[in-house]
Amino acid sequence: MRVRIRDGDKAAFGQLFDECSKSVYNHAFRLTGNWSTAEDVTALTFLEAWRLRGRIDVEGGSLRPWLLGIATNVVRNQRRAARRHDDALARLPPGEQVPDFADEVVGRIDDAERLATVRRAYGRLRRQEQDVFALCVWAGLDYAQAAEALGIPVGTVRSRLSRARRKLANFGEPPPGTRQVEGDRGPEEMKEVR
């Protein structure tokens, strides 16, 4: 069998695989402690054995010890490669942490919803209240500056801003007297109409 394998007889090598693959696999598992890695080591062992078949001595017994020696070297080479890989990664500068884009998307959705709510509330104000609110709250002008910008007295700015704030605070609650749905009057509203 040694001569046949040495000469490249595929059938003889297949027979060697059938006889020794379980033993090589078990040896690889004991060395690595990982089923998947042991499978890789077994495959690499037989590939290496095929490549090195010309070195087989013609005289001798089982080729199992030869295969186990190859498997031991394959595991050693894999460990060395893994150490080199880990060392190379350790030398790299740490990467910047990439924020989760999902948080940003959720934030944008929340911001868009809040802005839509604010725009609806702002749209319910009278134009003069909108002007005062925009200048004093959003632009940060004081009462005198807003009065100058609009050409109105400071007291008017104060009263309009006060009304705007009160209306915005009540946004979401229907203003008094507007709870009635068209065509659906309750008993109290019917009394008032008569």
C-alpha cells in the first residue's frame, strides 16, 4: 500500500483515508478542542499527506503515525497563523466606534413628529401672535426688540406673546365651546341654541 500511495494511486489513498480519517479527526479534536477546527485539520492533513506522498518510506507498517504527525504540524501551523493574525490586529490603531444608525433614524422620526406638532399648534395662532412668538421665542429677541421689529408698542408684544403661550399650552385640548361635532348636539347645547 505504501508503494501504491507513493506512486499516486488514488484508490490506495482513498483506502488510507477510510482507515485513518477517524483517528486523525479524534487527534485533531483533542489538540484543538473544537469540532469544526478538527474537521478543517483533518482535511488539511490529508491534503498535506497527498502532497508529501513521495516521502513515504517503502518499508514500514501503518501510515497512521505519519498522518498523526502531519495533523500535529497542521495544528501547530494554524495556531502560529492565528497568533500572527491576532498580533497584527493588535498593532492596528483602534477604530472609531460607529454609532448605531437606528438611534439616529428614531431620533429623526421623533424630531419630525415633534416639529409637525409644533407647526400645527403654531398654525392655530393668529398671524400677529405667530409674528411675536417667532421673534421672541424662536429668534430670542426681547420685548423691546420685537416691538421695534414689528413697529408696535412693547405692551402689545407682551399681550400677544402671553395669548400665544396660553393657546399653545392648551393645544391638544379643544378650546372651550368647540367640543361639538357638526350635526351632533348634546342635550346641553340644544338648550343653549333654543
